Amino acid sequence: MPLSKETIQRIQDIVSPAYVNEAKNLLRGRERWKTTSDTFEALSKIVSALATIMAFAASSGIHSSQIVTDWLSFSSGCLGTSSLMMLVFAGYSAKSSRSRTTELNDILARANITPMPQIAYGSNGDDTLDATDRPSSSTIRLAHTSSKSEAVV
């Protein structure tokens, strides 16, 4: 039994606002994930620099106390690991931003609206956050695999 015109109209009246709300949520989400990605990538670089300075200070014998040297070495290792974790999270955040953009573009395509551009770097569709996509960035690259993450310099 085919649906009546009134029933079809009532369904459209219910579904249309849901599409609008979903599009708004996806727009906000992609921007938030992009900001999170940028923030954690920058923090990762700062923490990595601090870890390098601490490792240099520990190995240079700047202090005669073994306790201070051990503390510097341990702290350097902790900061380096934290930096890597931040970089991994930055990659996840960029991937989440790209995912939201893709979902948003699906909704826009159904409405015959021009799709939104990707705002997260590494937008080639894979799990790679490639800092070389930015003209003024370093060449640090984070590659995700299914079982582990590794930093490639």
C-alpha cells in the first residue's frame, strides 16, 4: 500500500529538522577536532623540545649529583613518551575531523549543496597525520598501523 501525500509530508517535516541538527553538530565537531589536533600537535613539539633539553642536561654532567642526573634522565624519558602520546592523539583528532567532514558532505550531497572542504591535514583519507602537508611545518610524520603507532622522522 503506497503512502499518502499527507503521510509523506509529515515524515519529511519530521526528518528535515533532524538533518539540519545533524549538519550543525557535524560542523561543530569537525572544527573542535581540528582545534584539538592542532593544539596537541603543538604541545607535542614543545614537550619534545623540553625532553631533548633535559636529556642533554642529564648526559652533559651539568650537575655532580647522581640523584639529579637520574631525575633528569627519568623526566626526559617521561616527557618524550608524553610527547609521542600527544602526537598520536593529534592524529586521532585529525582523523575524527576528517570523518565528520565526510559525514557532513554526505548530508550536503543529499541536499544538492556544495561539499565542505577538509580542514584537517593529512586529508588523503588514510590514518596519516603528515606535517609536511603544511608549507611551514617540520617533517615529523606519525604513521598509524592496526596494531601499533610509530613516529617516523
